[in-house]
Amino acid sequence: MSEKKESSGNRWQRHVWQPHNYNNRTRLTTGTFLQSFCPHCDAELTHDDKLSLQVQNAAGERGILDLSPYLNNFTRETNIYLPEGERMQDVVCPHCKKSLIIQGETCEHGDSQVAGFIVGVGNTRVSFFICTKIGCHWHAMAADDSSRIMLEDSDEW
């Protein structure tokens, strides 16, 4: 019986290259439907092809903001005045009425607050963040979740 020897060119690889699932992540492409949930009460935020949130504008008015639940589709409808560039004072779950603002976090494009909720794709749920400034298209996932899911517009490529 003869043992097969590793070639000297491959021995170092098993010590350096660790197996991982990095390239086995789900890649979310533009137009992917993101089923959304409240991080506090787990109620579904997507209904009738809309992601519905309660918001408060700079004047203190409260209303409903309907966003597209499709990744990178930035359409919105609202029943209160939300001019382009205005920062929402609060973003709230319409079910449990708890704020979705992430204290101490800001959008990478400026000084606007960030709101967060959970999105589900298939059987995977991850934290998802959006800017509270009307018209800002910044969005991101929690860094911990990037090992499972990758956004199409990720900077890593």
C-alpha cells in the first residue's frame, strides 16, 4: 500500500486557507422583495406590496410612510408633508408603536439618524438600516449579517 504524498507546492495551503462559506452567501439583487418585520414585536411591516411605517416630520406631524419593499426601488407615498432633504424626527412600528430609530447611528452620507428593522429573504432574517433623511438612498445591513447575505451594491466587489 502506498501513501500519496502531498506535493510540496500544496502543503502550506492547508495551513493558510481556512474553509469558509464566504462565497456561499445569498446575494440580494435589485428588485428582490424584502419581507420586513419590527425588531421589537416581530409584526410584519410589509402589506399590499408596501413597507408601511409611522413617521413624524420636522413640524411634529405624524403620518404613514409607505416605501417600496423591493431592494433599490426608492418609491414612496405618504399622507403628510415630507419634503426632499428633510429629516424625519421619528420612525415607528405601526403595530407596537416603538421607535425604530437606532440611537447613536448615522447615515454614512451625512449626519442623519438611521432607522432599523428586520428583513427576511427565504429563511434568513437580517437587520436592515435606512437613512431618515427624505431622498437619501443609503441603506445597509448589520456587519454581522454580511457573512450570510450580500447586497448587490456592496463595496466589497
